Amino acid sequence: MTTTNPIDPVKLDKLGEVAIKVGLQLAQGQDLIITAPMTAAPLVRRITEHAYKAGAGLVTTIYSDEQATLMRYQHGNDASFDKAAGWLYAGMAEAYRNNAARLAISGDNPMMLAGQDPAKVSRANRANSAAYQPALQLITGFDINWNIVSYPTLAWAKLVFPNDGDDVAVGKLADAIFAASRVDRDDPIAAWKEHNANLKQRWTWLNGKKFAALHYTGPGTDLTVGLADGHRWKGGASEAKNGITCNPNIPTEEVFTTPHRERVSGYVAATKPLSHNGSLIEEMQGRFEDGRLVELKASKGQDVFNKVLDTDEGSRRLGEVALVPHSSPISASGILFFNTLYDENASCHIAQGQCYADCFVGGKELSQDQIFAQGGNKSLIHIDWMIGSDKIDIDGVHADGTTEPVMRQGEWA
């Protein structure tokens, strides 16, 4: 009996090549740390082969297992939920300080923890976030080249395509991932070069404008997002502090910068559900005062998200603002991926929590205190939520209060 593989092996190999040559631009002799769910092993192998062919030093993969994760919640003693593998993250941080590259493969079932005690999930996440800080700071500070790609696991595919058989669902999700990652093209590397040039054109224009704020209007939305002092827009390919130009997210359709943590005011309605730690948070509505999210309502998952927002002082303030046209390929697919990497690239979005140090003029030289003084936010979390649609208008606000169109009905003006 022969079974057909629903995942095109040629395109999967191309994704592995794009991850190394576009996502990371891995340097000769550079070590690589990969994190992945066990079910993504076929992509890990393709990436590992392309890494060694590109001259990698040592490739090390750290696998996670959904069943083992669930066993912790089902059988772990209460005190264990305040623990995290700090030794592991300390080792990763040491590797990054020695210029190892970082690659994450996403593909876990987004609803994996849906049936578990939300208080335990919240505690485990808090412990994990705190332990991960030394490694995360080197990533958000863009000290090294890093990249995220995705693999179509069965659990994720069945969530996105619940009415299809297993193979059909996996095949559909694989095709959607390959299209969004541009590996369905004859020459994916050339396609990425062209896409990066288009994104650069957008952020170069925005940087030239030096807007003081963005003003969003639309159904349920009248929001002013002040931008950090000395902010700079980025998107697509960027140079890390180690001198390597990489594409951190594959796919990516956004240009983004740092808002001022104290200058956000008004109200905003989410335009897509947010999948977070096994909960789907639907129909979110938020109200900001002096930069702080003082009220968050949702038709579903409200308590879960409010718990996350109480993680620390910076959790209720913004760390990122990103612009994505409504006609982006991921949006045009009409698929809700339940995966932030994909859903954020279908819609303009904002992120609660930690800012990116590199979204400042001269950011590579600024200390954390200087970034904070210029309006950058500090937090253990960074959670994107989607606020863009074909009904949203965005204006750039100059320092003198005059405005000009940035987006109309979800498209570049």
C-alpha cells in the first residue's frame, strides 16, 4: 500500500534553503541553534542539510513535544509551575553571545493548552519569560541573525481546516505556508529580493516623514499612537549587530517601528481573533490612556488576556506598531491561521510589551536606559494583536499637528 505525502518535498526543501540563505544568511563557520516541535523534524532535516552546505559550524536542535508538555499540566506538582529551565536559556544566551544564529520553527498546535488550568499556564509562562530574558534580549536587541519559519503539523492543520481529512488539511496548510513564504516560485531567493526592495521603499518613505504619531479611524476605532523619540521604521531584510543581513520573519509583509509607551490614547477594536497559549481571544476592544491599556474587553478569552496584561508594568503599554496592507497575500488567502506569525502579516497590528531596540536611529549603540528615555517599552511579554482591515484609515500626524494620509481603506494611500 502506498501513501502520498501531502507536503510537497521539493517545496519543503526550498523552504529549508530559503530559511538559511534568506532568513539567516548564515555565515561561514557560524553555529546555529534550532528550536522545533518534534513533528517538524522533516523541515529541521532540510534546514540542517542546507546549513552545513552553507558552511555552518555546529547545528544544534532543541525539540519540544506536545504530549510531554501536556503531561506537566496533568501530573506536575503545583510548585513546578513557577519553575523554568533557566540553565538551558543561559546556555542559549552564551551561544548567542558567541555569535550563534537562532532559528525557530513554529508549528505547535495553537490550542494545545486550551483545556488546561489558565492560572498554571500563566504562571509557567511568567517563569519561562523571566528565565528566557538573557537570551531574548540578544534577539530583540538584534545582536545576532535570527529567523522564524513554519511547518504544517497535523494538529495545527486540523485547527485551520477542521472539515477536511488529515492529509487534505495538512496539504492545504503546507500550500498556504509555501505560498506565503514565496517558495512556490521558480526562484524564491529572487522573489525575496524583490519583496525586500518593496518593503524598503515603504519604510524609507515613512522614515523621511518623521511622523510624531499615527491616527487610526474605523469601526470601533479612534486611536492615536504616538511614536518614540528618534524612532525608525524597518521591514523585511535588516542588518544585525553582528553585521549579517537577515529576514527575521518568513513570511513577512509588515513595516514596523516603536511607539512611545506614554503617548497612546483612544479606543481600538481588534479585527481578527488572537490565539494565545491555547485560548482564542475574540472581538477584543481596548481603551488607552497616557499609553496604558486601561480597559480590555473581549467576547471570549477576556480573563485570559487580562491576566497576561498583568504580567508586569510594561505589559499594558505598546512595544510595536506595524503597517500591513489589507491586500497582503496572507490576508488575500482568507485563512485564519491561529498563528501570530501569519495572522499579524495579514493585518496592521500593535503589540503589547517589549519594544525592539533596533527600531531607533542609532539603536545599535543605545543602552536600554537610553531606549527607555526615548519612549521604548520594557516587558517580559510581546504579544501582537490585529487592528487593520479594509475599513481602517490611518493618518500620519506631524509634530505641528498637520496630518497626511498613510493608508486608506487598508491600502497604502
